[in-house]
Amino acid sequence: MIERSLAFILVKYLRNFPAVALLGPRQVGKTTLAKTLVSKLKKDTIYIDLEHPEDRLRLQNLNDFFVQNKDKCVIIDEVQRIPQLFPILRAYIDTHRKSGRFFLLGSAGPELLRHSSETLAGRICYLELTPLLWSEISSHRNSANHWLRGGFPEAFLATSVFKWKEWLKSFIRTYIERDMRNLGLDASPGILFKLLTMIANNQGGILNMSQYAGSLGLTVPTVKRYLDFFESAFLIRRLSPWHTNSNKRLVKSPKIYIRDTGLLHSLLNIETYNALYSHLTAGASWETYVIEQTIGTFGETFQYFYYRTQDGSECDLVIIKSGQPLAVVEIKLSDAPVLTKGNYLSIDDIKPQKAYVVNPSNTNPFMLDERFKLIGINNFLKETILKG
């Protein structure tokens, strides 16, 4: 079993908060992790899966159920399916306030986030379980394989290429045909698949909703609503631009990514590492991988943006701490990366403490010049300046 880096902080939260919500996409390992961790609490546990009709029936008389189980840790899986639970949970927390009472698992969605934020403020903390991070699986496979297959456990650990491909295809199909509808999005699965494929073909590009709307025959507000659902389900990331105090004209639209590179490669029909490396989207895919590993590893300690101006200043990732630029990161697939004038102009605009070029190399980091440090992804994720 792969040990998740989130495990330690989750146990800490369960020992200090009445309710803990573990959010993340389907099939990312939330249930497995939850059942493993509660054993460390030395507390009786009861597990409810709201996708199972029998478990939903057990909650028909909520008062009896919660009174009978008030001293147990109640794990409620797929909790977004019954959002009306949240105000009820608040009442039971307030009448019997003990740590680790409720462990909520959810595939997110607007209803989950909205209801829980409104009704459980001060009583709940949230954590996101991402697909497997490189730091969690580095002893199992190499980073190239992780980049190609993505981080969903079933996909990453598949015993054959055939199984990996088919699992991802099934995952995407289930998400757009069933899960999006369960989250509240009533839309044509065919349209949703086309939209995901368009995002994949524009991976790391500036989001142009008018272009998507025109291609799909939809309105811009409809496309925005679909993207909001995709983002709530942790399928896509919209990376916002960083705004400096300079007078330069800034690009103001977000960049858009399919978050898991395995899903990206499935949508693009990329099946091998050689095919990936020669694909037109290879650079954007590597950029996605570095961004997701960075955010997944360092989490909410920082804020993350990209930077681009109309006159050509640009960098792929700006890492912000307490409102101040800590680092800029240019992401290159090449072993001998070449920086542009725009990369150097971005340093003049942003004035970060550090500037990095991150590539797949395993060689020791070194200074490319007086400004940029060339560093492989493995070493970058261990950088001291990013640990605090």
C-alpha cells in the first residue's frame, strides 16, 4: 500500500476538529485512506456510503442514528449527494462537541462546498486528496512513468498498458455520463466529452470561452457553468494571472489545464512515452505535471499564478507567499533549455527571491546564469526555500 503524505495532517485534524472533510476526485483513494486512518484514533467507527441505497436508508431517522453513534467516528462517503445533511450535522456537533465525530468524504461539487461553508463554519476543516504525488511513489516507478500514466492509483499501478488505457477511458466515460449529473450538471455527455477534449488540445493555453462556445454551439455562460463543474470535480485547473504594480498591459484571462496528466494523455490518445515526447502537447503536458506536483506538494502554504504581458514578459508559474513573490518558475522539457527575453523581463517585473528552470533532469542543480537556477523536478520539490 502506498503511504499518502496527507495522512499525518489528517490524523492531526481528526484529533482536533469535530468534522473533517476530505475532498478530491473519484477513485483517488479517499475511502481507503479514511478507513486506514480512523484505526489510529482508537475510536469506534461506522461507515456510510451515500451511493448505496441500504446506507441511505440507515439515515432515514437521523436523530436515532446520530444519538446511537455519538461516541463513534462517523465516516460519510460521497456526502455531496445529500447536502441537506450539513445543517443537521451542525446541530449534532454543537450538542455533543467532540473531536473526530464526522469524517466527510466527497467528490466536491458546488453544493458540497456551498452548504458546508455556510453551515459548518468554525466546526470543519477541509483537505484535498490529489492523485498520487511523485514524492509518494518515487520508490515504485520512475517519474517518466508517473508523468505518462498520471496519479490515479488504479491507472498508475495498472499491470499492463491495456489495463491502464481502458481504466482511464472508463473513468472519463463514467464521470461525464454519471458523476457530472450526480453533482448537479444536466448536460449532454457528448458535449462534455468534446469540451474536455478541446481543453486537452489547448492544454496550458489561455482560456477563451467564446472560442469554446462557438465550436460547441453553446453560450459563453453555459461553457462557464460547465467549466465550473469540471473545476469543482477536480478535473481541470484554471491558473490565474499574477498582477504586478507595473504599467505593462497584462494578460488577464486564466490558463487552463486538465489536472491529471494520465487523463490528459488518454484524451489525446497518447499511449507510450515515445509518443508523448514527440507529441505537440508534450511541453504543455510537462508544464502541467510540474505545476500539479508543485501545488500538490506545497499546498496552501503558497498561492500560485502565471505571468504574461502583452509585450512578451512571461513565466509559467509564480509562487506567492504572504502577498510577495517568492519564486518564478519556467518549465522546460529540454535537457538544454533556452530562455527567452520574456523570461528575463518577467524577473524585472516580478522581482522574486528566486528564479528556477525546472526540467526532467536528474543532474545536480546549477546556475544557468546570474538569475536562473536549472533544477530537475525531483530536486525542485525538495527546495528549502519552498519548505517554509
